[in-house]
Amino acid sequence: MRRTRTWLLPFVILLAGCSVGPDFVRPEPPKSSGYSSGVKTKGIESGSISLGDTQTVTMGEVSSLWWEEFRSGKLNDMITLALVKSPTLEAAKATLLQAEYLYKAKGGSTLYPRLDATLGAQRQETNGSKNGQIGGENTFNLLNASVSAGYTFDLSGSNQRELESLAAKAGYLGFQLEGARLTLAADIATTAIHQAQLSEQITILEKVLAVRLEQLAITHERVRLGSASPQELLAMQALAEQTRAGIPALRNQLDQITHLLALLSGQTPDTASLPSFALQDFTLPLSLPLRVPSELVRVRPDIQASEALMKAANADYGAAVAKSFPQITLSATLGSQALTAASLFGSGSLGWGVAGQLVQPMFTKGLGPERDAAKAGFDAASANYKQTVLKGLREVADVLTALDNNTQILSGYTGADAAAQEQLTVTGSRYKLGSASYLELLQAQSEAEQYQLELIASQARRLSDSVAFYQAMGGGRK
């Protein structure tokens, strides 16, 4: 019988490495090669497309420092600072570190035997009353020292599944941190571009207001001379005041954008040292690197995070299944008891013990529902993963469409601005020759500056589209 138990021991140890429940199978990537059904964007996967005369979208790898493609030293410095000082990233790093320590703690308590040392002392008094004896009181000290060891064999792989779950959850937090970095860099770039747009629009609008106030003064004089009606004066006054009211609104937006930049860079608005951005500080990237959908799902942080949660849910399901299987625990104790410290480690005071326990759940009504709940959790995580993939593909399709359409809008406003500037030049020449009134010159100048407002907005949109493209691509691999 003793030999039989010895013969079975290697199989018991072998079973400790087995795991019940399904192993995680990574979801298949999308089989589509493109993103949008648009006539122009549909053919991107076959090579490259041109976005106007200044930019192309081509298959390629995204740089981990993608914001440097905008050639703005101010932007580079600000993002570098924010990646170090951001409290949001600091919290995400600490949360990830907490998850990693929890994984190590679980591994330490389940993968290795437990070893404890105990040292104790008691003072006791006994008498013979319980044995029917009179008197016999005895007072003594009892000292003990022992070492105990124990190990629970993971026959069904329950501990291994729990470790898989903790590792996957730590991976999820790692991808969340990566996504937070990507979002922070994209938010700073977009906000800086918006700040540049507002600053330049305010400058243009102030010029428009100056022109309209001058037009208003001329109209006042024309009314006095009888060459203009009071209604014309009121219309001109309303237009000037409308322009005047638009400037504080833009300044309010500019202040809020500046405060947001301070927040994103981890500074307070009153003490932040922030650069002032102009559109000239940014260069539109010449080539935007595109990833196919099958590669995108392997690098986008939000999709990877969703996959990690799916893996964790699968491990939780395996751990729930494992609770129905037997569990073997072995323990051993070696110690000494004595009445004095001098004899504590003597030969007559030593004692030892070895114990083993096999537990097989027989009737635990809650195990079935717990297993079903874990399976439902995995199904939910799987569905959420699919939804995250669809969301990612839609975002790429949106940004590709925006790049195409906003390129055409920018081209239109560039042409309109050029025509307005030409018209202003012609009107200026006519005014010098006396064939155009000063009021006509001011009107041409006002229209030209209005087109400049739209052109500035279009230029900012094209820069922001490029930022959105890099973010939709999931940033670059490190």
C-alpha cells in the first residue's frame, strides 16, 4: 500500500499543472481590407490616395512619436512635459502597478508552499480535580517552537486560472495607460491647433470690426448729407455691433482653450507656462500611414484592452468550473515543547506531524449558478470586444471621409480667398483711379477678411483631421 501511494505521487504532482475550462482563443481579426465605401477612400488599401496637392494616405507604420510629424517644437515640448506631469497618467500608472503587485501576491500564495515559524510561551496552572483527585495544583511555564509547511495542489488549475485573470486585468490596465497617453497627446495637439485658430480669427475679426466702424462713420456722414437713408445707417450699425459681439465670444473660447492646455499639461491656469500657438507653427504631414483592419485591431489600445477583459472573463469562467473538482492539501509540522528554555530543543522535546486532506465538493448548490454567471460574463466581454472593434473601424472610416471632404472644403476656401484678395486689389486700383468709392473699397476689404476667417478654420480642420487620423490608427508601437 505504501508503494502504491509513492507510485501515485508523480501523477498527483502532474495533475497540479492541469487546468479545466476552455483555453482562451484570440478573436479572429476582421477580414475586410478597407474601411469606407466612399468612392475615393475605398481604394486606399490598394496603394495610396492623394488629398489635394499637399498630403497622401499610404500603407505604412505609425511613429511612436507621431506628433513630431507636425514639425512644431512648441507642441513637442508641451506633449513631452504633459506625459511626465499629467495626474491622469500618474493615476493610471499607480493603478497598473497595484494590479501587478496583486498578481505577484496571488502567485506567491498559490504557486509556492507556505512555510511558517512559531515561537510561543504560556504559563499554566493545573490541578487534579478533573481526574477526581484532591489538590495536586501545579504551576509551570510551557515553551514551544515549531516550523509548519503546507501546500495545496492545484489539481484542476483553479489557481492558474485566477492568475490568468489577474494577469489579463493587469494587461487591460496597461492598455488603458497606453490609450490615456495617446488620448492626452491627441488632445493637446488638437487643443493647440484650436488655440491657434481662435487667436488668428480674433485678429481678423478685429480688423473686420475696424473696417465696419469706418463704414459706419462714412454712412453717418452720408445720412447727414442726404445721400443715404436712416435705414441703411441702422443696418450698418447692426452689422458692426454684431461683429463687435463676436470678438468677446471668441476670446472666451480662447481663454477656455488656454485653461484646458494648462490642465492637460498638469499645471494650474494661474501659474502655467504655456506657449501661444499660431497655425504657422504646424506643418501638415506629407504622408499619413494607414494600417489595414487586421493590423489595427492588434495595436489600438482600446481594442487590446477589450480583448484583455475578454481573456480575464475566460479565465474567471475556468476558475468557476474548477471549483467542482477535488482539492488536495498536504501539511507538515516540526516543533518542540519544553518547560524550560534550556531544554526546548532537547531530544525529548521534539515532535512532528504530517497530514493530508482531499476535498471533493458533493453538494454545493451555488456552484452551478456561479459557473453560469462566469460564462455569461465571458459572453458579455466577447460582445463588448466586437462592439469595440466596430467602433474603431467606424472611427477610421469617419476620419478618412473627413480628410477627403475637408480637403475639398479647404481647396474651395483657398480659391475663394485668392479671388477675394484679387478683387480687393482691383477695387484698390479703381479707388486710386477714382472709379470706385472708399465705401466700395472697405466692403471689398471686409469680404476678403471674412473669407480669411473661413480659410483659417479650414486650415485648422485639416490639421485636426491629421491628429484624429493618428489617434484612430492607435498611435505608434514603442
